[in-house]
Amino acid sequence: MKNVFLLIVLFWSSFIIGQNTIVTPPEKVRFTFEKEYPNKTAVWSLKYVGDDDDEIRYEAKFNADKNTKALAVYDNLGVLKAYEQQIPLSKLPVKAQSYLKKNYPAKAIKEIAVVVDDKSKTTYEVGVEKDSKFYDVVFDKNGGFDVSIQKD
């Protein structure tokens, strides 16, 4: 019985340790990031996307400036797939601000970002917390509530 317990503990601890690995993106990805965002230091993570989780995305989290966080997402060839940057509520389109004020209390809004994808499509993502659950409320470039958006 002790051996079974020990085996379970070892298995579980190796699983936990494996979650904190450092991601080093391919040279093409790092080169593109350094070219687009010189003098920026990124914390890299790996994400699987696609219908069967068969595509890899490398996410670079970094500070765009002193008070603004940003995220650049690349495929394994170094092609920028999306760029996301924090913005204040006042930078949201007026239509989106009105929707949020009508449907969510101010304290429910946790984060706001503008997102530009690889096709130059601009959307706004607002992270809100409601009933102890976190949601992304997505608006189109004009501030219209966009229910057709699917995230990778």
C-alpha cells in the first residue's frame, strides 16, 4: 500500500513540475519578435489551437510601455497571428461602453484589450466576472457586441 501511495505522489509531483517548464520558441519566432519589438523582453508560453489542437502558437507577453501589457501571438514559422494590448475603458468605442454600463457593474470589469489579428481585423475584448465566472465579452471595431467571434 505504501508503494502505491508513493507511486501516486511521484506521478502527481512530476505532472505538477512539468507544468512550469520554460518555453523557448524557434529561432524564426524569436527573430520576428525582436525585429518587431526591439528592446522588449518577453515571457513565452505555448498554446495548441485548431480543430484538433494540431497547430502551435507561441505567445509572447511583454510590457509595451511602463503601464501597458501586450501579447503577441506567432505561429511556428514566426508569422504574427494576433496582437493584443491593454487599453483603458475610455478607449473603447462609445457603443461598447454603453453596453457594458447597461449589463455589468463597473467592478465586474477586470481587463480590457484591443486585438488585431493577422487579417488586420480589430476587436475589443473585455474580461468580466459574473457569478464567480470569468467571461470575455467581445466587440467589433465599431463597438457592436459580436457573438460570432471564436477564439483560437
